[in-house]
Amino acid sequence: MFAIDVNTCGHCGGTLRIVASIEEPTAIRAILGYFAKHGALEKAHYRPAPRAPPAVVA
């Protein structure tokens, strides 16, 4: 319906696993209210810097 793959990270393509499901409307409103008031952390949507492959030891 929404074409969202909840098992794949939208940023890096890595595999995700669901560890919790918040379904209580009061809890959802509290969480969204916090983000509306304080904003989300910028670092919550980061991609790690690229790095060189590991060195091969002969």
C-alpha cells in the first residue's frame, strides 16, 4: 500500500529489525509532541563517512 520496506534502511540499504511497536495513541501523541517542541536530532539521520577497505596482510 505505501511501498515501504521496513526491513531495509532507507539511508544505507542495510538490514533493520523491529525491536518495538508503539501503538498506544497517548504514547504516540507524547512522542510526536516532544519532537514538535524540541525537534529531532540532526545526527539521527546520518551516514557514516566512507572509509578505505581493510588492509590485506600477506
